[in-house]
Amino acid sequence: MRQSQLFTRTKRENPSDEEAKNSQLLIRGGYIYKEMAGVYALLPLGLRTFNKIVSIIREEMNAIGGQEIILTALQRPELWSKTDRWDGAGNIWFTTKLNSGADLGLGFTHEEPLTALTKEYISSYKDLPFSTYQFQTKFRNEARAKSGIMRTREFVMKDLYSFSKNKNEHDEFYEKVKQAYINIFNRAGIGHQTYLTSASGGLFSKFSHEFQTVTEAGEDTIYIDDNKKIAVNKEVYTDEVLDSLGLSRQSLIEKKAVEVGNIFTLGTRFSDALGLKYKNELGEDISVFMGSYGIGPARLMGTVVEVLSDDKGIVWPASIAPFAVHLIALGEDMVEAEKVYTELGNAGVEVLFDDRPGVMAGEKFADADLLGMPLRIVVSKRSLENGGAEIKKRNESESSIISLNEVIAHVQKSL
Ligand code: ATP
Ligand code: MG
């Protein structure tokens, strides 16, 4: 894509009303636009990264057999009354009314409608197990919205739900989701700082599990065992819990962290309340055993910015960068740069081409640092005199010269 055509622009100054580094950098880069506190639009660059995160998650969900659906944002209160969540969800619900006066809620999670829907299709033990997931917009009236895109009032969630015959079958699937989540956070570039964290459970399991990424920008406090690569959330940090996990206080370090995903054993809480049952081999009616598993792709995107950026700007991992290469043309004569742009495009490399005429080198370099593509390639009069193009990774300080006919091979090797 030609930067001259991109309708967004970078800004030099941090927005005055943003406290979080992720939203400051993303707004300055033209990745996102702030509609109001806790509500952001995704712009072309931001959407590219968001979609790449979604693709990684989708691949991992499909790999464990998840079937993709999309449920509705508009929700009938009746279902939620059956699980005591219409009033119980209190402050978090955005509610509205139909013209007729009937109440409606804007979905903040989807256990109830999915459990009710599933009743239409499940009758026998032969119909189980299975799992479904969606990328769907949630609305939550969050009290604090100071963490940029890591905590917003409207956000897409990937929510996966599993339906099993019994706890054993559920436990097996739960372990598969754990591994899928580890894969997702590794692929998104934050695996090295993300810990499988025991957190409070419910009636059906002692713990739930959160995936917590260590960053000062996080709102949670966790206690990490770096050898075992696991952690405990402050909310369950007691001697009894540590004993049960084989952890000791001496080997734990306290850290701030952000919950990038979480997995939860629901058991029969929703299937009991809403009557989701199957007949076993003996013809008896048994409540389906459920689990739910969430990830916020935008929270993940914000977390990557928090964890990997430096004082010049964003540093995207290649897997989720909007473009692999930021190609910069300097000077009036752009013939060679145009050729490199065409060749990279033909080789299937995603390139942001800074072809803006009359913009000074310093400004183009500052933009490249702010925007954070993994590789920067400069074609200028000077680079051509030196033998070709200057190439450098975003997180390197020195560039090197490569000849123009080596560019593609070099890019493919570096990514
Ligand atoms: P938190 O404890 O951070 O408020 P939660 O436990 O309420 O989150 P879930 O309801 O389990 O979160 O949501 C699943 C996932 O959705 C979270 O792990 C997170 O990645 C994402 N998420 C939750 N709330 C938000 C939000 N307000 N903005 C963006 N992403 C969110
Ligand atoms: Mg949580």
C-alpha cells in the first residue's frame, strides 16, 4: 500500500486525554481513533493487525475442532433471568427498550443464548462433545476505562464454549484449549511474558485459568514461578492454594499483569438453569457439562504494544504487523524504489511504501519507528551510490546495504 494514499496520518504529540501507552502510540500512528472514553474505532493499519490476530486465533480454534458462529448482540431478558444474571449483572449491562416497551440487553457474554440455542440440536449422548466459538462484539459498562484498547466498553471477544457429556470429557478438551491458547500467545509474540495463572474458579472447579502477560500497564497482580512458568492470581494467593499447586512463597515474584485470555469450567450452571440435557445410553436425562474460553483480540493487540514498544514507537512481531516491510523512498527520483515496491508485491510480501513526495527523511524515519513494521528498507540516491538499498529491522539500530537484486531473498530470510 502507498502511504501517500493512506487517509490517516501520524501525529507527533501524544493525545492529552490518554493515559495508556498502547492507545497513545496507536492513536499517534493512526491505527485507532478514539470515539469516546473506552470506545475506539479501528483504522486501516489497526484493522490489518486486528485481523491478523483474529486469523491466528481462528486457526487455533479450528485446529481443536471449534465451529464458528456469530450470536446476536441484542438479548432478551427472559433467558438471563433464568440464570439470575439480568439483575445480577447490574452495572455491567447496557440495557435498552423496544418501541413496545419491552426490555433488551446488549450482550456482555453469551452463555445464556448459546445454551438455549443448543437445546434445539442436542438430544442424545451421540450429539456430544462439541464446541463453538465466535468473534462477536460485547458491550460492558466498565467502570474504569483508562487502559486504552485493553479495557473498552465495546469490544470484540473471541468466546469459545464447550459442551461435554461429563467432567472427564470436559477436562480433556480444557487441556486442549490451554495448549491452543499457549500457541496463540506465542504466535502473537508475547509468549515469553505470558503465564498460565490459577484464578478463582466456581462450583465445578477449584480454579479457572487466566493467561496473564506481565506489564506495568496491567490491572492485575500475580505471583510468578519462573521455573515452572506458571502464576497465581492475587485473588487466590493463600497458603492452602500454593500448597495445592506445589508452589512456595519464596520462589514467587509479584508482578503487575494483564489478563489476555481466560478459560473457565462452567459445569452445569447454565445447562441446569436453562434445561440443556442429553439422554445417556440408559435413556436418563443428564445436564450437559460446559466450559467457556475468552480472548479479546484488541486487548491482545494493546498488550503487544505495551510489552514490545520502545521510546520511538511500536515494534510489531512479523506475525501481526500490518505490513512486513516499510519501504521508504527518499529524494525526487523514485524509479528504483518503485521497482523494489513492485517486485516485493509480486513476491507476495506486504509492503507499506512511503512514496510521499516532499516529506523529509527525518520525518519518514520517525514515522517508520512509530508505526513499527518489522523491516525498514530505504532506497535513496545515497543508498544507490553505496550499492543498493539500506535495510534494517525495527529493533536494530544499524542498517546494512544490500544490492537491489538481493532484496526479496533478504526480506524472506529476515521475516
Ligand atoms: P477482566 O477481569 O479483565 O475484567 P473478565 O474476566 O471480565 O476480564 P472475560 O469476561 O472472561 O473477562 O472476557 C474474556 C476475555 O475478553 C478477557 O480475557 C479479555 O481478553 C477480553 N476482555 C474482557 N473485558 C474486556 C474489555 N473491557 N475490553 C477489551 N477486552 C476485554
Ligand atoms: Mg478476569
